[in-house]
Amino acid sequence: MEWRILKVMTKKNRWLLISFFCLWGLSAGIGWADDTTDSVVAQAQEAYEEAKFQEVVDMLKPVLKKAPVPLQATRLHLLALARLGEIVEALDAYEGMVKATKREDEGLLRQMAIASILPRRTDMREQIRGAAYTALKEIDSDDVVPYLEDGLTDGTGMLRALVAEALAKRKVGQQSKRFRNALEDGAGLVRAAVLIGLGRTGEAGLISLVEKSLQDEQALVQIAAARALYELGQKKYWTRIEQGAQSKEGYERGAAIRAFGELGDKRAIPILEKTATDTQPSIRAAALVSLGKLAFPETLPTLKAALFDRIPAVRSVAALSLGYFAPHEVLAPLKRALGDTNPGVKAATVASLLRVGAPFSVVEGAVHQLLQDSNPAIRSGAAKALGNGKGPNVTGTLTMILNDALPGPRIVATRSLGRIQERALLAVLKRTLRDSDAAVRVTAASSIVRLLDAKVGT
């Protein structure tokens, strides 16, 4: 019986027909069992595509008890378990398959990892949804774009903004109709993220659409529109960004200062250097971030001076920004900053030292001190800083942090391991898929995909 005939029958009749032929085939000694298995797998595939994941699992149970088990049945079963949020059970079955075949099925593992993130997007807890969308944001692949698009309808504006920022960085995301429609979102942060993405497209045909947002009710959206228009070739809108940098309205001023760091125009340097001495710490910090992103050598004196700012958060930003310069230009001031008594500044300095290639021995004492702190945020800061390094000392320390009693540091350590992308870390990340915390598990899944996509060591 051909599958195209089975497809037009009702589900109940298909099962009756399959059962009849199976029993008839067995009694007659004819090899109908294989045909029956193929039909069940085909139905399971259809159910999977309809997002009936529990039905897939139930349907394939008899098939998985037979030998040999079709590869497609195994794949569907593992992916359905992952989509149901049963990643530990899926991983157990996958490891059994690896043991039997004596090799990793990287394509299947990657699919399982992504599938395990997806059910968490609808979790009632905002922090778990945030972890899921952050995990998807970390994956630099177009095949997660449809899943990110779904986040544009999340009930929380900050999560929609996170998703919009992720889509804005990808060409496929920028072209997405749903992304462009989010220009009408009720949250200004979302509208601003969409405009920034539109500016990155380079499509002159979008100019008239973007210009409308120059009249948006929120100033930060107006600045995003001016930035986008500048990137679309409308250089006259630089003046609008300059005006924003002088605004008394904090959101507008901050948005303008951040825009300067992204546009790479040297005209911003004197404005940012002046702003780096502003009376408001948040404005000083924003200016230092942009100076770091521009990374012009003439701005080094301003950044080095900011290492002595009276506000620790500003000193932290200065230390991080120095990490974008050549090692010989910043090693000395960063080594001095490593002695800062504030743990946030210390963590930022560790990050920059590792980023410019300093050996682990230079930061080892500071890292040990940070990881002994009772504040989980400080331990998380150390884990994030280590993501800028590489080598066995770094990865060994991050692996140790995976045993932290609280999920926060474990989440950050898992993300850092994914950013390091060393092949030997695959086993560690697979173990982390079994973590008791859902946010840690989705972060591990993202890191696995990143590692596999990087093809490290192959």
C-alpha cells in the first residue's frame, strides 16, 4: 500500500489497515513487518511536523523495541522528547546510541540541543523565557530565526527587545516581515532595535520608512532612526545624533552616545571625551563604552584616566574598554587595575587582560579571590570574564564553577564555555544538559550548538 493512499485516509482507518496487513503478513510468512514500520515512522514524522510530540513518542515505542530500529525512528523519538522538555531522557537514549555506534552523531545532537530550548520559550516564568531567548540569540545560525520571531509576541517588552536585538544582527532577521512589523511595537526599546537592524541592511528603499520614526514619541527611538538613516547613506542625520548627545533627557542622551560607538566616525571623539567627564556616572560610562568600541589610539589617555574614577561602575567600564586595544598599549594600566579593591572592577580587568592575551598566571590570584566571594553576582562576573580567555587553566576553572551551589554562576560559566569553543568541552557541556536548573540546561544547549557549528578541531 503506497503512502500517498494512506495519507488521504482517516487516521483511524490508516491504523486499522496497517494492523490488518501486519497481522496478515505475519500469518502468511511474508515480510510485511518492515512495511508496517515504515508506515508508522511516516506517521510519526507527520505528527512531529504538526507539533504532536507526545503522540510521536507513544507511536514509536513499539518500533523502538524491534531490531533493527530505523534511524529516522530514533531521530524522531529523541527530538520529540527534547521538544517535550525531556532532555535528560533524550540524552540518555542518545548516549546509548553513541555507545552502540561508537561515534557522535553531531547533526542529531545539534538538533536535539535546539529542540530542548524551544519549549522554554512559553514557560510561565519570565526568567526562564529570557534564558531561552538568550540561548537562541547566542546561536549564530539562520535556522533559529523563526524561533526568535515567535518572541516578538512575548508579553514582556524587555524580552521582545532582546529578541529584536538578536534579529537585528542577522541578515535573515533584518529581512523578516515579522521583524519589520515590530516597528509598530508598543515598547520603544523594541522599535529602536528594529530601526537599528534596518540601518544595517544598507537598503536605500527603507529610507522613507525609517524617516517616519524621526517623529516618534520617544526620543531614544528618534536617535535610533537618525543612526539608521546615517548608515543608509543619509549623513546629514549625524547632526540629529549630536543634538541628542547634548540633550537633558537621559534616555535620549544615552542612546546618542551609544550610537557614536557603533558608527565609527572620528567626529565623535571630542564629544565622547568631553562626555567622559560628565557629572552623571551613567553618562560617563556610556561614553567610555563608545570610546572602547571606536578603539582609536588617541582616546587611550581618557580611558586610562577613567580607571581612577570615584565610581566603581565607571572604572569597570574603563577597564573593559581598554581590552579592545593592542596589548602593548594597555597591559601596564590593566595590571595596575587588577589591584582595585572593587570586585566588579577586578572582574572587568580580568576580562580585558585575557582578551589581550595575558597568560592565566597574571589573573589567577584575582580569579581565585572573586570565586571565593559569597556574592553569586561576583562569582558570575568572574565566570563571564573567563569567557575571554582560552587554555586548560581557563576551561578547568569554568568547569569547576559548574559545581556552584547557585544557578547564576553556572549559567554564566556554561555560556563562557560555549564562547571558548574548544572541542574537548563537548563532553562537559553534554553533562551540563543534565543540570537541575532549566536555565542552565538551555544555556548548555546553546553552547553545544555554538561549539558544533564552529567545527572546532576538525
